[in-house]
Amino acid sequence: MNVVRIRRELLEYLLELARDFYPNEFAGFLREKNGVFEEVLLAPNPHFGTTSAFFDLWMLPYDENIKGTVHSHPSPSPWPSRADLHFFSKFGGVHLIIAYPFTEDDVRAYLSNGNPVRIEVVD
């Protein structure tokens, strides 16, 4: 995979969530439809802190359309931490990180192995 596609409305909503949760992180799961990320699902029973986000994966509904994750970094670093890479390796798919100050330029996408992927925003 060389590129991940995301609907503009979803990206704008994710940026808004990152700003609203600041200075804490937020995290969610991305639903894909026809090769484009269209929706975010916030996990049940979340704990969003200043350095991490936790949730109960066992409470997620079975959904074949969940193809990725998203979380924010309340710092300007868009790079995955060791904990991020560990989570990526367990969950699979594409993983978005939205770094402070939470603009479109502060969003990065990674594969499960931590390799970056280009983001294409679609209308």
C-alpha cells in the first residue's frame, strides 16, 4: 500500500477531536468503505491521558470495515512511539497520528510495521 485515502469531512472531524481532547490524547478506529476511510469509532470505556490512550478492545463490535486506527499526540511529534509501534503490530491496518497543533499538515499515516504511507484527502 502506497497511499491511504480519507474523506475530507472525516479528517476535519478528527482534527477537531484532537483539539477538543487536548492536552490529552484521543484514540479511535477507522472504518473504510470502497477504499476510503469514512468514519471513526471511539472505543467504549476509554481512558485518554496526556501521554497515552487506553480502551477495552474486547468491547469493540465485530466490524470487517474497521481497517485502521487514529490517535493524537499532544506534542508536535508525529512519529510513532514504541508503545504505538507495539499497538500497530497487534492491530494491523493503517494508523494515523495527529500531532499538535492539529492541522492537516500534522497528520501522518503508518503501516503496522511503522513505515510511513502517503495520505490522500478526497472530497
